[in-house]
Amino acid sequence: MARDARSGIGGPPGHRRFDRRMEEQLLRYLHSVRPRITELADEQGWRSIVITGDSRLIDVVRKGLPANGPRDIVLLDRVVETLSASDIAARVRPELEAARVRRCRTQAEQARDAALSGGQGTVGLSDTLGAFREGRVAHLFLDGSREMRGHRAANGWYYAQGETPPGESATDMTSERDLGERMIELGLVGGSEVTVLPEGAADVLAEDDGVAALLRW
């Protein structure tokens, strides 16, 4: 009969004790590495962590990581240590992409909800461009597949189609065919976080010109 260290069934008592000690040491080690995983992810700026291996053991690691932290935790109950780096990447890519879509969707919904409730958020091209002019955009969410047209004023600020700043007329404005790209530039220059929403998340902003933002104040 095969030994089973977890149930204590089968094998001589000495072997069972040895297996239990080995398992206890392994569990202690897994508990000890959890802080280092978080530190390393913070140092490298990782948005996602993939933990692979035996389902019971990876769950030990997962339970010690923040459940609602700033990154996705993907559990992959497969042993991949014998695979090449490219094979491992191919195995985890679908899970990582699904996690990214979920995260982007949730964040875009939070920005939209904040805007609609009168909080620190905007939706739509006009209000978001206005927040950029005030330096208030903390995190921009953008549907990169949407065409966003508008104008640039003489002072360099951007406005939605048909809008003009006080004291200027439409003839003073320069046409801008890609306000999405311009907002990305404004965000990067101004220290804002920028997320171009993947397919599967962009529909959250379908009624809002494909753009929203979380604000600094």
C-alpha cells in the first residue's frame, strides 16, 4: 500500500513521521516566502503574480497574500518546473489575460461609478479633457479602438468637438483627429496612470465616449 503522509495510512510509523516532518518543513517554508513575494512584486512593479504547483500547496501561499491588493493573483494548479520559459508563458498567458480584463473592467467601473455619484471621477470626453486642463486626472481609462475627434486651442489645451474656450471662436481652433492619443500623452507627462482597456472591458464605457478617469481631488 502506498504511503499517504496527509492521512497517516500505510507504511511503517517511522516513514509516516518522516513524511509529516517533511510536510511541516515545506509548509513553514511556504509561509516564510510570502512576505518576500510581496516585496519582490512591489520592487518590480508587477501587476500580476502566477503561483503554480500542487493545488493544496499553492493555496497556502495564496492565503497569505492580500485578497484585495493592487495586483492579480493567478493560481495554476499544474507543475511546470520541467517546462521551458516559453512553454510556461504559453500555459499562463490565458489566465493572465483573463485576470487583466477583470481588473481593467473593475477599475473602469469604479471610475464611472465615482463620476455618476458626484465623486472623484469623470466620464465622457468633455469632462475628462476638462479635468486634464485642471491637472486633476490620476488614472485615465480609454477605449483605444474609439475614434475621438476634437480641437486644440492656441494655448495647447484640447477640447471636445464643438467646444471652444472663453474668448475664442471655432476658427481659432486647430482640428485634432486623435484625442485618445493626445490624452495618453497628457497623462504620461502629467504623472497620471493610463490604462488602455482591452477587448472585453472597453464596453463599460460604451455610452461615455470610451473614456473615464479617476481624479486626484
